[in-house]
Amino acid sequence: MPDNVLNPGDGRIGWLYDDDESTPHLAVMLQDTGEQIVMSVPFRDMGSQHARWFAQGINYGDDPHRTKFAYEPPQQLMFQDPGGQVVLVGCKSDGFSAMAFSAGVGRIVPNHVVLGARNLRYDTLNGLRSEIPWLSGWAGMTSRKESFKTKKGRVDRLDVRMESPPAIKLDRTLNFTMRPTWSAASPNEEGVIATRDIVEFETTISRPRPWEDHLIPHLRMRELLVVSAWHRFGFTRISVNRTDDPETALSGKTYGERWSDALSYRLPEHRERQQPPRFLFTYNDIGATGVRRWLRMSASFERAIQPLIFVADNPGSFKSQILQTGIAFEALGHQLGVEAGKSPTHQVSFMPALDRVLSDLKFNPLPDPEDWKKRCRASYMGVKHPDRGVPHSLVLANTLRDNLLVLRFWIAGRLGVKRAVLERRLSLDPVAHWAFR
């Protein structure tokens, strides 16, 4: 029996089911194209029931008011083949191909798919877990304990014990936790057993909530890792849970929670790296209190933080990145003014905005703040306004480096990282080592 997986390039032929018993069962293909997950739905003619899911611009004489048939695919659909069941969540029509309005193929694209799910209620969830590479290093958590004994100068005994420490509660909202765990596998190599340390983020709630509610803290913690390491992290595994879909034996008796793997192209893609990242700050520097501050400030300072994350996730030209960081400084200066008691509608020019940011730094990573302010303004205004001159590319590059340092060190200070720690980490930070001449 094949595994219930869907890898990029894979295509699976199976049966389509929805929640309407009157809908005829239909053979379809489920495919991961590498850019999106697509279900291809064949139909015999444009008047068939399935064809109408894709016929938004077509008028039908037998149903002029569009009340007899459905003209959009159901939000949730189930696919089944010898590999198992797959539930598609948030389904939308992606058009169709047909010859002379006869036989054709429609395309359905879901927001998420859940491998192994056994009901169609996965539009809401009781739990969601996510894995991000290098999270265990940032968290400083491990499930592995090793000890050894020597005899005559050689290792005579090695003990490896995998036992997960308790989860750490990060926030009361959706019972958000950081959960250490581990896995073991036997690769295709005789005598080898591989163990793997894992740290997951987890949200759980007794009453099911939409995906978006669960994903918010996971996405914000991903962004925190991005800020700390200045690397595009993404999710390498997502699993979800519904309490009404437990693990069951062949007898029908339930024996535990079911956590099913989920796939989605709506979530950030991870960019691999060979060397361990150098974090500007870690969990040990900020603790659960710092995490809660981040979850709040990533919402209240969203218009300043999101341009910074955009630069990390979408590296481009120096000009485009200068523009985004300039937007971040404008928004940050404004929000700091609101925080200090000014009206939310007050206006602040660019240089005073930079002054507010510099005055709010716990540790200033720049050797000459006044020179940076001039370069930052000249670069941002030169890129933003067509009637201004654009500084030399070397000036843009070095200014971008300094912009990123100021924004990231401001965030670190706000999260509670001590000044002495930031001062030490500056010499190790990858962005600080960017040198353009």
C-alpha cells in the first residue's frame, strides 16, 4: 500500500467526495505542481453538475437564477485512493479547459490539504503544530542526553537517551506553547539509527477555531526568528488536529489524538542554509515575557515590522530594500510618537522619525549616528522621489546594512535583551559584517 504523501511533482488518481450525497462520485487527479496543489476534475459536457463549479461566466437556460445547482466547488472536499484520504480545505475554482463546450477538465485549488483526515470539518481546528529549522538552537532546548565511559583512554560505552523536557507556555491565547520532542529512524544503512531533536510551536483549543487564528502566533514566531538570524526561515512541517477525528483501531475503538500532516503553499517557504545561524538574540535572552511582548508589538508596530520582514523574505535590489526600510522608519517614528501620547493622526517628518528611533534604542549599533541619518534620508528620498538624485550604489548598500542593524537592534532591545548582550552580539552578527567598498 503506498504512503499517504503528496510531494512536488507527484500526481495521484482517486475518487472525489463532497458532503452532498446527491453528487455523483468522480475519478479525479490530485497533484502538487511545485507551485500549488491542484485537483483536476474531468466532466463530460458543460451541462454536467461538476462542470458548473467552473462556469462562473456561463448562463444556463435550465437554471437561469442559479438556484438548482452549485456554481462553485464546495469549500471542503475529500480525495481518496489506495494511499489514503486527503481533505482539501478552502477550495476555489481555478478555471477549466474544454473543447467546444463539451468534455473538459476543471481545476480546483485549495488553501490547505490534510493528509489522512477522515471528515470534512477541517476548516476549523483544535490544534496546530509547526516546525521551523534551527528552532531548537534558538530555543536552547534538547531531548537528547548523552553520556560515555572510557577505558584505557578509549570510549568504552556511549549512552544516548531521548526524553523530552516539559513544554514551555508562551501565551494564553490558544494555549500557545513551545514543545520539544524527538524522532528516530533507521536509514537505508545497516547498523545505523538516527535520532533527531525537534522543537515545535503548538496551539490548542477545546472549541475549534479557523486556520487563520491558529496560524497567527506561528507566523509571528517565524518572523521573530527571521529578525534574530536575518535569514528566511519557513515551515518544514505543519500538522493539525481535530478532537472529533481521533486515532482508531480496526475495531473502531479510539486510542489517541490524530495529528495529520498538512500541506499549503500559502505559508512561507524555507530557504536552506548549510551553517548554523548566528542569532542576534535567543529565547534565553528574552524568555516567555519577551515572546509575549513580540506577539503584541508585532501587531501594534505591524506597519514598521512588516516592511523589514518583506526585505528578508524577498531580497532584491538595494533601491527596493532601501525603500522598504525607509517605510519602516516612517511608520516606527509615527508609532513611537503615538506611544508617547501624540494623536494617532499626527504627522512626523523623516528626520524626527529617525531621532525617535535612535532615542528608543537600548544599544546603538552604529559608530556615527549623525552620518547615518544623513545617508538614510538621502537614500530613501532619492529612491522614493523622481526629482531627487539617487546616491551611489555603494552608499545605498552600506546604508541598507545600517538600516537593518538599527531596526533589528531596536526590536531586540524592546524584547528585553540586555545592553551588554547586544554589544557583544554586534561583532558576531552577520549583517554587521557586510562590507561594501
